[in-house]
Amino acid sequence: MKRLFPWAVLLVFASVPLWLNDPYLLNAFITTGVFIIAAMSLNLLLGYTGQLSLGHVAFFGIGAYTSALVSLGFDVELLFGIRVVHEPWPVWSGFIIGTLVAGLFGYLVGKLSFRVRDAYFVIVSISFAEVTRLVALNWVELTQGPLALTSIPPLTLGLPGVGYFDFYSKQSNYYLVLGVLVISYVIISRLVKSRIGRAMVALKENESLAVSVGIDVTRYLVLAAVISAGMAGAAGSLYAHYLKIIDPDVFLFLYTITMVIMVVTGGKGTLAGPIVGGLIFGFIPVIARSFAAPEVQWILYGAFMILILFVLPQGIVPAIEKWFGVPNESDEARQSAPASAKTQDAS
Amino acid sequence: MTNSSQTSKQPVLTLEHIAVHFGGLVAISDLNFVVNEGEVVSLIGPNGAGKTTAFNVVTGFMRPTKGEVRYKGTSLNNLKPHQIAELGLVRTFQRTSVFQNVSVFDNVMIGLHRRGRSHLWDTLLALPRERQSERELRDKAREILGAVGIEHRAYELAGALPYGDQRLLGVAMALAAEPSMLLLDEPVSGMNPTETMRFMELLTRVRALGVTILLVEHDMPMVMGISDRIVVLNYGRIIAEGPPAAIQGNPEVIKAYLGQGAKQRARN
């Protein structure tokens, strides 16, 4: 039953484009899906290692810009008359390079700021996001600045001899985002259930104790930062190729806050939390739009967030798990060893 | 100075001229002692004598102002705590000795970290090596919980355990990290006599595995009962060193720490 549940959920979401013809709603599903991927990546840092990255949108934006620029090409003059010309590359390579470059920045920020922890990490991450936003705004030659990068080609998937497919329609983009979301979910799920995930939780819970049993703090924090940043970059790349236009506003602090709200209301440190929180806060503006003025929409958004955290301070998913008595991760170990579990019950 | 049967063995842990200053405060002035392989050594002394500081220096949580710590010939001065744990020198903590919000079983799984053989790719691609390594770790965790005697509480949150069991879990985690030497910081403080007895039995078994033990403890019956050798600290320096019987009768130790009651008991 418990094993079938994720498949059932996946099946429901896979069927959405088959019965939903409203392009506006489908668009809402796609952008929500992109932000859920970003929120899941933030959850890896915030929920499992306990580090709050308030500059997470930087990785999202770096992924978006890198991916767009790789597929569009650019021609910039650097210092001392060095000129860099880049011819457009296939779009799928933009997605991969965008993910890798975001991951690389995750490594740099991780190395730099995990020497300073907690509040200092929050400050470093905010500053980093603000610097990337200013670069995107002012390096006009590369990014077009406030004029935005336009005509970004849709993602294409080419197979030699078979032909290629481009993700131009809303339906195809929906499945693309769903696919990347599932892959991200599987990566995080495998990671947190492994020895690596246990090391991350150990660092969050009690760092001195963790190092005393031989866990290398920096290594696992940097690893979490790299994977988290790369995943956010992949989400940013999907966003750029879907919208076909990006401007420095992708680096807005507001987007980071949106991701944090999704993670915290859904339940940080749970696999399903960012998905549940993401769906709720991705769709509140959509639903509220049909009956409320723009200002009222934001008030509803805020009120709903406060209500959830007031009633369920741990988030929605932990509350549901508690309510239905869903077994947690350690119980899986018990299930995998029925013989010894029985003897333990008997004693 | 010592006449224990263990002294013929090789010294594994050596502290040479260790000094620790916090600003103007001298926590440890000049500490020299060795622990030999397979020995149980206790570090005792009044509060503030520098026992926990000495522990922190040995395990890399604090840098000595002067002097050198060596374990099996390797200098520990510039190593990080997790690197020292890699060498097999594993400690427990005085107060927060377990991960409170994690199940007892997973606490031991975390302790087993060093024994895992799977790499990042094994985990991400769910390769057979990952499953095999996890299975081995789970078997090992059950074995350790059984050895310590808290397997019936495996799936409770560690923070929900009674105090005595939390201390046992702390030791279980330390044992999971495959120590060749175990440093225990007041392991039986807050335990009742029955729990203390259980703990001493456990230490005897751990010792039989060949693990060297350095103990900081205030519980004198336990210290006297289990130690091969005792090092007495006062105001950051050693005031006496020797087997339990000699320490119990040492007038300076009685004056500084044990008190006159101990003198009378020793005489009886």
C-alpha cells in the first residue's frame, strides 16, 4: 500500500494534460512544477543538513542564464581586449551545462560559507544572490541587462537517426517538468535514505557528536550544497526554455521566499513536503485570481501561510504522517528484517 | 610507579607537556601521561581540574597551547576531530551523547558511518553495492544494540530513552565507530547503582575485545573497581598516578579530592 502510493500520485499527475485543456491552468502546473523542483533542492539543504540558504534563487537564476546563453550564443569583450565568442550549441547541452555551472557555484559558496555556519551562512547566501542579480542587471553585453534575454529556444531532445523532438507545446513541457521532478525526487530520496543522508541528519542534529564518530562535516555539507545547487540550476534551465524570456528578476529575493514557504509549510526534512507545499502555494494565486483583486490575493497567500504554520508548526506532511501513523524511515529497516523484529517484540 | 600487569605493553596514547590556556586562565599547566595498549586508565580530580579539557585536546575539539599528543606514533595536534576518529580514537560526551530526534537504531547506523563501503554513485544509481553495504550495516547495528543490551528499544526515539539507556546508546555509537581506544567522559553520572553495575559489565566486555579505555569519572567505586591505573589531576596538573590501591591511600589525593571519609574507608 505504502509502496504503491507514490506511483498512484504519479499516475494522476501524468494524466493531467489528457483531461485539462485550459492553457492557463496547464501553465500554472508547469511553473509550479519548476518551483517544486527548486523547493525540493532547497529542502535538501534546509531540511536535511539544517542550513538555511536564503540565496537559493541565485542557483536557479544561474542555471536559467547559463542554459539560455549556451543555446543562444554570445559575444563579449572581457578585460585586456580578450573577446569571447560562443556560437549557439544544441539546447539540451545548455540544460546540462546550466545544471553543472549552478552546481559549481554551489561548491564555491559551500566551501566558502560552511566555514561560517548558521546565521553567517544565511547572510553569505543572501549576499551571493544579490551579487548575481546585479551582475545579470549590469553586464549588459552578456545578459542584455534589463532588456532581458529573448527568443530562448525550447528544449530539444535529439536522437541520431530517429530525429528530434522539441518541447514547444505546453503538454510536452508539462511532461518534461514532471520527468525532471521525478528524477530529482528519486535522487533526493536515495540520498537521504543512505549513509550520506544519515551523515547529513547527524550534522544537523549534533555536529560535535557527528564528528566524534568520524563524519567529515565539510565534505557532506559541500556535497549537499553542490547537489542542491545543481538541481536548482536544472529547474532554472527548464524555466528559461519554457518561458523563452528571462530577465534579472529571476534573481528576486521573492522567489527564494516562495521556495522557503513551500518547504516549511509542506514539512522540511520530508520527501513529500516540498511537493505538497509547492502545490498549495503554487495554486493559491491561481485560485485566488478568479475571485479576488491582486492585493487581496497576496493577503490570502500570507494568511494561508500563517494559518498552516500556526496550526501545524512542523508542516503538513509530518502532521499527516502522525495522524495516519505512517511508519517512518527507521521502521523500514524493521520491515526489512522481520525475523529480528519479531524477537524484539517478544522480549 | 605502576605495577599493573598491563605496563609491559606498548604505549598507545602519549601526552607530552600539554598546556591549555584560555586567555589568562590556565586550564592545564603541564600534563604528561601515557596510556598503554589494552589498559583501562581513569582520569580523576575535582571539578575544574582539567579532565574534560584534556579529553577535548586528545580528541581534537581543542588545540593545546603547548605540547603534543600522539596516538600510535601519529601526532594529533593538527588533525580535525573526524580524522582522529578515523585513527580509531573515539570519545563519548558528558551530556548530549545521542542524536535525540533520531531512532535508537539510526543512532547506531550513524555511528557505523565509517564502516559503510558505498560511494555516492552506488547510492544515486541504487547499485547492488549500496544495498549490500546497507544490509551489512543494519546487521551490525542490531548486533551492537544486542551487545549493549538495548535492542528492545531499537525503534524508539533516542531522546525518549531513560537516562541510563541513553548513556548505553552513546557507548553503542562509539563502539559502532570501531574504536581501538575509547574515551568515556563521565559515562555513569546520573545512573543508579544497578545501571552502573550493568555499565561496568559492558566495559569489561569491551575491554576483553582489546579496546584501550580512558575514563573520566566521579563514581569512585566504579573507578577503583575497573581501572588498572589512575591519574589524579588538580588545578591542571598531575598530583598522583598509580594503581587504585596506591591512589586510595595517597594523602595528597585524599586532601585534594577523596576527602577524609575515603581515608577512613581505606584504613578499614
